[in-house]
Amino acid sequence: MTSFSILHAYVLSLPEVTEEPHFEKRSYRVKKKIVATVSEKEDFFVVKLTALQQSVFCKWDESACHPVPNKWGLQGWTRVYFEKVDVDFLKDIVKTSYLNVAPKKLGDLLNP
């Protein structure tokens, strides 16, 4: 199973996540808010984090995870490289993004 397919299956397993086009990429959304974007042609995906979360995840390995290089990065959008992270890291950062954008009642389903 490829890292892309692991991401795809995991993010769609989260409550009420849908897959929708986003320019030339796929986006995964909950209640119209983006949890992650990805293109099968690229070696990375992008998630939405708070500034603090972004600094913590990026400290782990800046070559694996870093702010998107523009104003979007300052807003918490973070690029994560598939080949540099393991499955646990991938799921943890996607779940964090999900909890940031999902309504609290949906997030509570993940942390009963």
C-alpha cells in the first residue's frame, strides 16, 4: 500500500470527511473546511495546523515537514513529505488538522 493510499483511506475514515477537487489536487474536507490536500503526482500533502502545532511538528524534522513557503505557511498550512514520515506521523498530523477544522462534536467522536 502506498503512502498516498494510506493517507486517502485514513482521512476518509474520519467522521464526515468528503473528497472534493481543489484546483489540480484532491482535497479532503469536513463541513466544507479543508483537512488536507494532495496530488498523486507530488510527493507531499498539505494540512492545516495552528502556529504552535506547526512549530512542534516541524521541529521533528524540517526536511519532512515545514510551513508552506508563502503567506499560507504563516496561516498554519504545512507541507508533509510522504517518503520522510512513517504511518503513525502521517495519521497524527492528519488527525490534528482534522480536529482543527471539524466541529467540536465531530472531534469528540475521535476522543470519547
